Amino acid sequence: MSLEQLHPYGFQSTLFDRLLPETESIRGLSIQELRQSVANDLEDLLNSRMAKLDHIIDAYPLSKQSIVQFGIIDFVGLSTANPLDREQICQSIEQSISAHEPRLKQVKVEMLLDGHNMGALCLTIQAYLNIHPLYEPVVFDALLKPTTQQYVISAQS
């Protein structure tokens, strides 16, 4: 059974997207538009920094998945040349995506060491897009531009 047979009217956009007047549409999203919607939301997530609450938040386990902890940790002081720091960065991003992007399951983040983009941080995000009752594998490329310190996310086809 294909995705078109399971979802003949397309996929529903996020609540936030539906509230925006310029995205008014009666038809549903195609699989490519759904991937792009996830990529846009991942970009917002990776370009946000969470508050450093350390042990204060440990008494409130549900708050770790709330808007209070939206974003990723600040990586100042961590080195991409250090394998332990790279692993900490990737795990932190995986945890943040898992907590705040419910459309993705089994998230895996890898850091790519690329000699062509000196000073830029390149990540690959592999996951499964939760399209009930199926799980569609997706891959996103994330590039942290050193000049703007902003992530740009693109979905691989």
C-alpha cells in the first residue's frame, strides 16, 4: 500500500502552520511538503538555545519536554576536534529533537568533518517520519554557518 493510498488528501500541516493566514490551503501536504515542514521546524529548534537550569529542573521531569527546554544547549567551550565533545553535541541535539519534534522517531545525529566548509558545523539527522501507520525514513542536512551562527536545514530526497 502506497502513501497516496493511505493519505489520498495529503498530510495535515502543524497547528502553527494552520494558524498562519498565508498558508491557507484546503488540500493536504504532499510528502515533500511534509518533509520541508519538518525541516523548517528543525531549523527553528536548532536556532534556539535552551535555558541552563541544571539541577533545578530535575525535580520536574515533564518540564524537560516542555517549551521551557525548547532549543539546544549552547556549545561554547566544546570543541568539534574533541570526539567526546562531538558526541555530547550530537546526543544533546538528538534529545532535543526527540523531545520537541513528535513527527520524528528514532533520531540519530552525526557530525560530519568536512574540509570544504572550514569553520562550519555539518550535521546529518537521520530519523523516521511518523506517518501513521507507516514510518518513512528521512535524512536532513544541517549546516551551521559561521558568519551568521544560524543553522540551515535541508531535507535530502
